[in-house]
Amino acid sequence: MNSSTPNQLDGIWGSSANNIFAVGDGGTILHYDGSNWSAMNSGTTSQLHSIWGISVTDVFAVGEGGTILHYDGSAWSAMNSSTTEDLWGVWASSATDVFAVGEGGTILHYSRQIPK
């Protein structure tokens, strides 16, 4: 299987065999649909180290310089992390309970409030 990118890939997450994401150098985000890998527009050139999702409409990627991206099922958008430290890992128990960790002991917690 060939991803068709020359960039180093650092993280992978998937919700099924037909929905897998990989992230890496230069803001690379690839999506696998069960047959082919395709590049996605991340909107950044920062190195991305890790990716985690809750569903196909709630995926988070983190990386260099405090970069945090969110995928809503249609597009990737940048989130404010309030840090410039490199982020190396991301994990979530739900779309409203997301953690990221990184350089210098950085631990970030995101707890979005969903309107009722």
C-alpha cells in the first residue's frame, strides 16, 4: 500500500477500515477510504505528531508550535491552544473531553459545551 506522500507520517487513527487518518510533516493529513489514500487540506504547514477522533465528525490533530486542528466531517480548522510548545499526543473520551500533551510538561484540556 502506498500513501503517495514523500512526507514522514507520525500518527494514525481510524474509526473503521474505511475511515483512517494519518498525519505528519508539513501539515500532511491523509485519509483512507478503504481503497485509496488521499491528501486533505490541513490549512497548516506545521508538523503534525498525533491524531485522535471520537467519530467521523470529531477528529483532532496536534503538532508543532501548539498546533491543534479539528475536523468536523467536512473540513479541518485551527483551534486556539494558548501554547507555543510542541504537542506530541492527543486523546479524547468524548467530543467535549479532549486532552493534548507536549513539551515542557504541557497538558491541555478542551471541554466544549454543546448547546442544548
